[in-house]
Amino acid sequence: MRERCSRMPTREHAVIGIKRAYEPPARGDGHRVLVDRLWPRGIGKEALARAATGRVTLVYAARDSEHNNAVVLRGVVAPRARRLRGRV
């Protein structure tokens, strides 16, 4: 079975976004979390910060938008978040 493209949003990905650290913050990003081990060059912590709104954006510095830590982490976290929302 072939997996979906990591950039295509599914229902469970609706509250967990992915964005490259070098892209400017957007209003709908929500709480931005850097998932890479190393801090991206030339990016200040203030540039990655955003107010918490219920949406989370996993921020990565890798050039490859299909294969990076954020894609893997979203795949693990999104189904768990969906299950937790169902319990509330």
C-alpha cells in the first residue's frame, strides 16, 4: 500500500502543520515547535515563536520537505491527538 504524500493534509493533520524554519510565521501557525536537533542558522528564537491557539506547527530546517523530522513526528503525534480529542 502506498502512503500519502506527507504535505497533503488529512483530517488528523488538521491541527498539526509542518513548515520550514526559514519560512516566515503565518497567523494560522499557532504554537510553533522546532523539531530538529540543531538550531537553524540565522534564525532567532523570536522568529519561530507564536502564541498558542490550539494549532501546532512543527518547524524543521532541512531542505527536503518530504523527508524530515517534522513529517515523522506528525505521523506519530497526529493519530494520538485525534484519539485524545475523541475522549474529551
